[in-house]
Amino acid sequence: MRGPLGLRPLAGLRSARGATAALGVFAAALMVGTAATVGVSLSTGFDRAAERADLPDLVVRFHERTRGDVDRRIAALPNLEARSYRLEVNDVPIRARGQSRRRTAVEVVGRGRRGYAVVSGTDLRGPGEVLMERGLARAWEARVGDRVRVGRLGALRLAGIVVAPDDVAYPLISRPRVWISNTGLGLPPGDRAPVNSALVWVRDRSRLDATLVQARAVGFGLRDLRYATRNGLRVLVDRAAGIVIALLVAFSLVAAGAACLMLGASARADVESRLTEIGVMRASGFSRRGLASGFAVRAALAAAGPAGLGLCLGALIAHSPAGRLLDVLSELPPSPRTLAGLLLVPFTGMVGLVAITAGWPAWRAASRPPAELLRGGDLAPRPRRVPWSGTAAGLGVRIATARPVRWLATVTVLASALAVLILMLGLSSFLSGLQDDPGSLGRRYQLTASLPAERAPEVARIPGVEAAQARYEDEGFDSFELGEPVKLIAFRGDHTEFESAPLKSGRRIRGRAEAEVGLGLADALGLRVGSRLAVQLSAGREARFRVVGIVRAIDNDGRVAYVHPARLLLADPGIASTVAVRLAAGADRDAVERRLEELGARPRSAAGIAGGNGRFLGILAGLLRLVAGVNALVCFYALLQALGVVARERRSTLAVLRAGGASRRMLGVVLAGASAAAAVPALLVALAVERYLLGPLVARLAAGYASLPLRPGAAQLALVASVVGLLCAAAAALTARAIARRVVAADLRER
């Protein structure tokens, strides 16, 4: 006999049962590695890119002025560390690699800090060179050294590919960006050079508010003045996929919890399958403490390799789709060293969890009499009656439920994995709605027409149009927190007939000086019913409103305000209007669009939050399919493991069936009944958990500002049920095949 940590307690490392437990650890680690890579990459991508790109603390945009005029104003700001200037020229055609874009933003940069990060190639070193944003470079498969034709400048050499985190990249934006040097362009030199944006870095970011107040004072006389802080830039980038990223990060937390349940159940099942071995050790004189510590150490050592391999493989699988998503968000993935360091935390946690969940059941099992342990795993003395107990499937149900604790553990693991799978389907449906369905944003109209407000009655008379109303929209910033962007929306008439976000508190607007604000804006600014909202509009004027309601708006991360058009037009008479068009039931949409074109309008679909960007949503869909596939594998493993334990414990019972002439198909029916005994209740529990726990929890984690309906439809639930049925059948067939290969006489001797 050896000591408590001697060799004999470790003798099972190379056994078949140890391999099964290792497969469970690998599956759980694969889930955690995938979820952790997605969560860490997306939740920290902006901060990483901002740090590497040296993102400015304040970006000021204005109508074109000379560099000297603007510099005199910027130099007077307190807390100033550095500044640099640019000239942005829009709608410039470019061409490279046989592809072209007519509307491109060319940023002419001069001396000073740049605010972007070169991820491939070199920075600009003089005339004849151009930099390209990474999103466009990936879409066009452009490489450093290629020739890029930029407007009238002709062919320029692509010197580098950059990430600029002050905005998202192509294809999320229709106007991609390139950068060129101001030398050799024939522009006026020095202080006479034209500029229309300034990048400002401050010494102390905690005193940025004072710098903003002074910037408003010195900015008097500059037209089209707009400010954006680093925090504001983060919000602007989040508009593209803030809700989606937050949902994926929240999902990662849920997946990690499901993996922990799976690890615990796997380790417990492994210990229960070794009861006879524990009985022999106890009869041989092993102490209870020695057995428990030996099982814990053995489980930890056996789990270390599969856990590390699963984490690394999960990170490798998720790295590419997460990287593509970060590309279009102008963000950077974590370095391999950083990701490896972060994966050490789940690795340590998983190995420790396996040790605990193996040691504790072994401790409890060792307290039982050795004779009871040596009897092994026959059916309980008082078997429970189950439906169809006289059939092969009923026998399988009876076998599976004979050990209620293990059966509950299997149901728990399956339910957690299935709940996450159902959640992913709900998220997929939600994303599709955001892309295509205007109703997902609370919009009750299908088209917008670029017409003056006074022509709305003319549009309403078109056959097939149920209602038409003038709509105004303007971008602004909170007057006191200039880093917080606000989208102001106004309708002539009751806006709830066209846009109706759910009301969280307060009431709808009635007067000209009232506003309904999104929950995201209310949380960011500390607004409540009765508060004052002061907004700096894009024209530079201020408009003030009294908050009378708070709504759960998804659009613009909930940073929206519904106001009356009179107050908005008083502050900025130049705001252009569109006409929102609500179609009647059964209306011919194409005919309505043709009539709008005859009126001189350009009809556009009232698209969802993604604006119809199929490429971006395709990347997100790839991530969702990847994670859902991992969860399906986890479900399959849980079923396979449960049937394997049942087959080992009931090998004598199954051998009697085989001796009586049962075919492999009959064995498969018995095992299918055993798997269904766990899968059916797990599916029902998963539906309840997703509906009442995970769905609301993830919605709160992801976007407290919105009411997110993360509920799959009937077709998706039918798909889940079909997948569960296929997994049960496959697990039963594989286990029956393994049993059929065993010698009947050898299994009968176990009786």
C-alpha cells in the first residue's frame, strides 16, 4: 500500500475512463477558450487601439480655416500638452487592385502626433505615399507597395496600413479613409495652410471638462464647430455594434458558467464510475483522506493537459472571426502573449475546479462501507416505475434514472448547454431584426423620402400610403458633458405614430420644450423625469428641454431624445427634413416608391441599426455559428459521457439482453431511452432558464438602456429539438456499437 499521494491513486491516468473524463475537460475548455477570446477581444479592443494609436483626448472639427488662425485659439487652451491639424477632403475617387470607390475621405496630415496606428508597413515619409485603413485594405486585398490612384494626385505608393479608432472602418462606413502627407501638394506653407480639424492631447484627463469649457469660449467665430472627446469617440464607434459586442461579452460569461457546471458533473461522474476501485482501496487499508487527496491530484493532473489544449484550440478557433470583427471596428486584438496570460486564469480555475469536484465525491464515497462500494452499479433495490417500463426505451429510462443524483447532474449540464444554444438563436434572430426590420427599433414606417416638410400631405395622398409625416434629425452633444453625443429626433405631430420606443418612466412629450430621452442618455448624464437637457447642436447653437419621459431606445446606444420640431428649428433653422412613410397593409411597395420618385424624392428603406451592412452581420453570424457549434459539441459529449457511465455500470444487465438475442439496434433503442431520459427534461429546463433567467440577464448585461427580446421563434425551437434528437440518436448508436464489440461472457462474469 502506498501513501495518500502514492502511485496507486494515480494509476487510472491512462485508463479508458480517464480518457473519457479528459474529453469532458477538453470540451469545457474549448467552450471557455472560445468565449474568453471573444469576450476579451471585443471588450478591450477599443482601449487597446486607442493606446497604440495615441488617440487624442479631444477632436475639434470646423469649417476650413488657416492653420495659424486655429492654432492661436488652440494654443490658449489650459491643460494643453500637444496639438496637430488636418485637412479632410471628402468624396475623392480612389482605385487599387482593380477596384474603386468614388466617395473616399482623404486626410491630409502634417507635422505632429498622428492619432492612428500603423499595423503594416511604415508611416508617411513624404510625397508620393498613401496610407489606407485596414478595413478597406482587407476588403480590397491591398498590400504594402501597391499603387493606389487618389483623385488628381495619380498613382501613389501604399506605404502602410493603419487603424484609426476615432471611427469605424470600411465596410461599416460608406466613405473609407486614406491618409497622405501635405508636402508636395502645392498647399500654402506654414500657418497659411488650410485645415478643418484639430487633434488635442491634454496633460491631465481628469481636468478635461475645464479644457472643453475654454474650447467653447475660444471657438467663437469658427463655423460648423463640433467637438468629440475620447469617450465620445468610443460611443460613436459603439453605434455600429455596441449592443452586439456587449451581448457577445455577456454570452461569454454565461458560457463560462455552463462550462463550470459541465466540469463538475464530469468529475463527479468519473468518481462514481470508480466506486468499485474505491471499495478495493478502502478494503486494502487506504484512508479516507488519502483516497480523496489522491483522486483530487489525479484529476488535476489528468485535467491539466486537456484543459490547456482545449483553451488554446478555442482561442485559435475564435481568433480569426473575432479579428475580422475588430478590423471593421477599427480596433486591435490582444497580442498572443496577453491572451496567453489571460487564459492562465481560466486554466487555473478549471484545474482547481476539477480537483475539488473529484476530491469531494471521493471523500463522500470513501465514507460508505467497502462492501457496498464493491457491489458496483446494479439497479437500485427499489427501482422506480417509469412510463413504458416494459419496452426497450422504458428500460433505458429506468436505467438512466436509477441514480437520481447523477441523472440530475447530467440534466443540469445538458440544460445549461442547451440554454446557451437557445440564447444564441435568440440573439441571431435579434441581429437579423436589427438589420432588416425597422420595427426592432420601434419604427412604424417603412420608407423615408427626401422631401421638404410641407410636401408630407402630398405623399400621404399616394395610393398605398397609410400616413406620412415630416421627420427631423440632428446630431449634438450635451452642453455640460461635451463627450456625450445626442441624437435629436422630431416629428410634426405625435411621434409615437411613427417611432415609439417603450416608455420606462414618465410620459410622452406634449409641449415644445419637452423631451423624451433614451435610457442610455439618461444613465450617461444622470437624467430623470424633471431634469434639464441642454444640447449643443451641430450648427453651434444650444437648445434646452425638460425631460418628461425616459424610453428604452436601442438606436444610437439609447443616446436619443424625442423633441418637438419648433424648439429644434428655432435653434437651427437649417435642419433638413425627410418624410416618414407608413405603408398600408398589402400595399405595393414598388408602386409607392415609383410615385415618390415621380415627386422628385429619393425613397429609402427605414432599415435597422446595421443599415443593411450584410458583410458586417455576416462576420457576426459566423461568430454566433461558431459558438453555437461548440455548444452542440458540448451537448453531444454530455450525452455520450452519460451513456458511457450507464453502459459501464449496467454492463451485466446489457449483457443479459445480448445473451437473450437482443440486436445492436435493440441496444440502441435502450440507450436512446436512457439519453432521452436526460435530454427531454433538460430541453424543457433550458427553455425555462433561457426565457426567465438567461435572456433577461444577458439583456441587462448587454444593454440596460434597451428592452431586448432575446427569444427564439417556433422554427428555431423546432430546430433545437431536432438537433437534440439527432444528438441522442448518435450518442446511442456509438455507445451501442462499442457494447456490441465486447465479449458477452466477460460482461456476464461481472454480474
